[in-house]
Amino acid sequence: MWWRLLITCLSLPLLPGVVKALKEMPRDLVIRLAGIGVVVAAHWVFFFGAVNYSNVSVTLGVMATTSFFTALIEPFVKKTRIKWYEVALGILVIPGMYMIFRFTNEGYTTGILMAVASAILAALFSSLNTQVVHKSSPMAITFVELGCGWIFVSLLAPFYGEVFGHSSFLPSWSDLAYLAILGLVCTTFAYVLALNCLRHLSAFTSTLALNLEPVYGIILAWLIFQENKEVSGGFYAGTAVILLAVFIHPLLRKKFK
């Protein structure tokens, strides 16, 4: 994660208009973006911790709750009313979460709790970004947020190994190739694109689209890591309940809007 963020931060100033936008950015905006960047970094720390303490399928299944945490958090951030049907769908998620807890390995409890924390933080930074995305260039905003996120992760680095296990800090050449893809395509490009989306969509709608991640993520976990051997049918039933609530939302939103 440290290398991924570093590659992202080094690549962004090379893009046209970023340096100029950074020079014109007000100090109070920089402070707000720095705080959001810390939330983003904490989200990733918990996410990768969840994968470490459980597996990819369990983590992505729990991360499907992000849109419902967003339904509760975004109205407070934007000072709007909470939509009752979004809360109702959030309640529908509870049985799905119970099934994931009930039918997965007991050793995964820590990972599941970390995934819940990661989902809450994802909902928080998405909601906060809707308030700042119009105030500067998305690329400049990305640089400040992820740059401060990189500083936060650097401060955590001495303690990270004690919690999540020690691993080699210096990547191999093949690791660098994968890190370049993660940093440039999956972080720089994806994060800037997400911020552009927030100029036109609510945080809830944007997060809802991301809930397709558990679908293709779990399929890839089957194919690459054979994780279908580690979890029971009850886990997939719980994930299905969560995803059902996710996909019902657009129908209810259209009906009651």
C-alpha cells in the first residue's frame, strides 16, 4: 500500500494543470482534503487487514454494506433528510451480515469487523468528497488526499507489521510491475474518475455502483485462490441478501422520488 500510494503521488504532478491547481488551492481546503486523505488511508489499512485476517470473498461480501452506511452518513454531511426506504434496506442487510458471521470460519471474526470498519470509512470519505469535489481540479484533490494518506501510512508503518504480520518492504521487479498497474490504473485513474462522478452523482449512488465489486471479486477469488473451499453456502446466501438490498434500491428510489 505504501508503494502504491507513492507511485500515485509521483505520477499526479506530471499531469497537465495539476501543479497550477495546487498553487491556487486555499489553505483551508488543503486542511480539509488532508483530513479526508487520512480517512481514505485508514479505509485501505482496514481493508487489507480484513483480507489478511479472513479472505477476499468474506471481505468483499461485507464491503457490500458500504452503500447503506453511506445512506446514513451522507444526509448528516449534506444536512439533508434521511430517506426511510434507504434505512429500511439497511435493516434488510442485517440478516445478510448475520449469515456471513454465522456461516464463516470463527477465525474470520476479526477480519469481518475490520471489513465493517473499512466500509464505514469508505462511506465517510465518499460523503465528505461530495462537499469538496467542486472546489478544485479532481487531479489536484486526488494528489492532496492521497499524498496525506501516504504520510499517514508512513507514520503507521513501524506498527503495521506488528498487527498484520511482517512482509518484505522492498518489492521485487515483478512486484513493481504490479504496483505500477495498481498505482497508475487502479488508484490514480480510478480515484480521479470517482471524484469526477461525484460532481454529477450522490455519494450513495456512486457507492451503489461499487457494490458490483463483491460479485466479480468473489468470482475471481474462486478462480484464483479457490476460496469456494473455505466458505459455506450460508456465506453466499448472506452475500446474496446484501446484494439483493443493493439492487432493490434503484427501484425504490425511482418509485418514491
